[in-house]
Amino acid sequence: MKVTQVEFEVSAVKPAQYPDEVLPEIALAGRSNVGKSSLINCLIERKNLARTSSKPGKTQTINFYRINNQMFFADVPGYGFARVSKSIRAAWGKMMEAYFTERKSLKAVIQVVDLRHPPTADDQSMYQFLKYHQLPVVVVATKADKIPKGKWQKYLKVTKETLQIQPKDHLILFSAQTRQGKEELWHLIEEKLEL
Ligand code: GTP
Ligand code: MG
């Protein structure tokens, strides 16, 4: 997709605050600090519209971005951040469950994992949760720039096997730094949006 117009739409914590379901939507999912917001910025070619940070827990609300008046991206807070209280964790769970189960215009979820490490137990639970709710998932293994090219296939295999990615779901190698995988990911997004 050629991105010509990007607007921050709204931040939400509960369904009443989400934008009207007038456009098809793609959401992110993934561990805190894995690179979800960076991935959005890479796709839309904006440096820091989706706020990123080297410290986990940067994104705290569901942030909606309107792209070309054609679609929304929903950037979400990450999971698996150890230094949060039980009550915050519970609130996060409620917020995300409401979003993933109630959002009718959600066409697919981009689940971001770190290519360098086998998917965690939280990553596995997230994938299972999305599959239980019959959501199409594109798994993106990011930070590929941190692994030598000759080892990519080996690491991808670990990602695929650990998450037990279903045959109909895609796995893409990605780097927000080198923009590796950007075109391939846009292609899949357009397919899921039926644009
Ligand atoms: P939360 O909002 O806390 O859930 O994190 P997030 O998943 O949105 O991560 P974010 O995009 O803020 O990135 C976290 C850190 O990883 C930042 O320091 C980014 O610069 C870095 N990062 C993200 N993507 C890449 C990548 O592809 N390569 C490298 N080398 N660093 C990356
Ligand atoms: Mg973020």
C-alpha cells in the first residue's frame, strides 16, 4: 500500500471509546518491548508517530491510527512485562480480551515475536487465544537485523515450531531497522483487508 495519509485517531481503554467500525482494522499483539510500535512506524513510514521506547511498557492504551482513510491500525500494550502488579496485569487482560473478542471490524492480528528468542509461554498463550477466537494471524519475527542472515532459517524454524503456527497463518521475517519484510507484510495486510 502506498501510504499517503496517516492520522492518530484515538486512544482507548474500553469498547465505548473505540472508533466506529467503519473501516477494516489490523491489530498488533506481542510482548512488551518486542517492537510493535516500531513495526507500525516502519509500515507507515513515520519516525515516531506510534511512540516507542527502549523501556518496556511504553504503550499503555489501545491506540488507533487511520491510514489513507482505508483502514485502522490498532497498536496495543504488550504482555509479559514482569515488573507490573497483579491488578495492572488483570486490567490489561480485561482490556485486551474485550478488544480481541468484541471488535467486529478486526480482520487480522499481527503477532510480533523476537526472532532471536524462542517464543515465550506468553507468546504461545497469545497465539492460542487468537486461534481460539478464530482470528487470522500473521506472525512477524522481528529484529532480524540482530541475527546473521545465514541463521535466519534456523531461527524461523524454532519460531514456527514453538508457536505451532497453523498452515494457513503466515510467518514473516522482519526488521524495523532495515525494513526487511515490509513489502511482504503490506501485501498480506492488503489481502486480509480485502482491499
Ligand atoms: P510496548 O509498547 O512497551 O509494548 O513495546 P513495543 O512492542 O511497542 O516496542 P517498541 O516499538 O517501543 O520497541 C522497543 C525497542 O526495540 C526500541 O528500543 C526499538 O528501537 C527496538 N526495536 C524495535 N524494532 C526493532 C528492530 O527491528 N531492530 C532492532 N534492532 N531494534 C528494534
Ligand atoms: Mg508500543
